[in-house]
Amino acid sequence: MLHYQPKIDVRTARMVGAEALMRWRRGNTLVPPGDFIPLAEETGLIVPLSEWALREAARQAKVWQLNFGFSESIAVNLPNRLFERSDLVEHIHQFVSQWGVPHRAIQLEITETGLMKDLQSVIPSLHRLNEVGVEISIDDFGTGYSSLAYLTTLPISEVKIDRSFVRDLGITPQSSAVVTAIIALARSLGLQVIAEGVETLRQMEVLRRLDCSLMQGFLFSKPLPPDDLERWLAQTVLPRKAPWILPTSDAGEDLPTR
């Protein structure tokens, strides 16, 4: 099954997307991904699992569109080997057409380490995906120790600041310096930047001061089943009852609808 963790714009207290995270329910037990994803990758089952995740994310985007006007994207993490497949674009086109959502309803995430490991192999797919409107996000950005040249040449739309840098924000000046540099780099290249792993109000406030308003993490919500996420929106975000919702939101009088 897929659970979904919302992406939040803290300036407007709105959900501006979600990340789909794979879960496996075995009987009454929810098996953590760390226990089954490595095995799926080793056996090759990660390919059909990822294709299923893409199809399910497209279906969920349609359900949310009908239920509360969702028009953002759902991010799906893909392994390198799927980016190397020549039929990836065709699969995504099939899934979004099946459910009647635009290609931009699906965003693809690839880790920086994975991207650099097989860069030449995945470049053709990245360009084909970009041409049809599927956006690419670089996950765990800043941990790959790789050349930054690829940021200027590849069709990337978003970078996600790794949680290891977010964790010590407000505690160590080094973390603030790294995050400041990543934000400045992304801004100068016209890329969207989102901080993941935000767990405290302190981290949120430091990120806001550093001009990063898009965030994801347990401060806002853990990954939830889709019905629970809708309840979270209705019971926490709409009535503005969460401690992270600022009293003087940039949204003014407009209540967040998604």
C-alpha cells in the first residue's frame, strides 16, 4: 500500500503536494520499508512494485481531485533501473490517461547518489519525461558529494534538502551554512527547494528565515493512508489548529483548501 506525507508551504499553511511512500501490510503488521525494499531491489521485484506505485499514485491524484480539488503532484520514488527503461514514459502516459489526470500529477524522485551513479544511463529518460510534463526531484540533495554541473544541464525542477542538514538547524552554524548554500544555489538556477525531515518548530523557523517555505516532516504529519490524510486536512489544517500554522499567515483571509 501507499502512505502519503504532505508537502507544506508554511507561508500559506497549504498542502502543495505529497510524497507516496510504500508500505507492506502482512496480516496485522505493517512491515517497514527498510525490511522489504532492499529485498525487492535484490530480487528485481522493485520494478513491478514501482510500476504499481506509479499507477496507484495516479489513481489517488484523481480521487483527491474529486474529493477536495487537489491539483498538485504526488511524488513517487523510483529506483535507477526504472529510469533506464525506455518504456518509462509510455507507462506513465498509460497510468495518467487511465485515470484522467495530467502528466504533472506525477512527480518522480531520484536520489542524488543514484542519479550520479548512473547519470549517463538515465539522461535520455529525464529529458523525455520533462518533454511530457513530468517533473523530476532530486532527493537527499547535498549528500552525494558530486559535481554540481549536472544541475545546469539536466531537466530538474526541485531539490530536497536532506534531513541530515535539517536536523541540526538552530544548533550548529555549520548546518545553517550548508542549508543557506543549497537554497541560494537552487534559487539561482530557478529550482524549487524543499526541506525534508522537519520535526521541530525551531527547524521550521530557521528554514523560514533562510527563505525556504516548502517543507515536509513529522512536525506537520507522518506518512498517512489517504483517508487519514483527508481527515488531517479537514480536522487540523482547515481549522488552523496545528502549532506550526502561523497566526499571521501570508494567506490572509483565505483558508487553505489543500
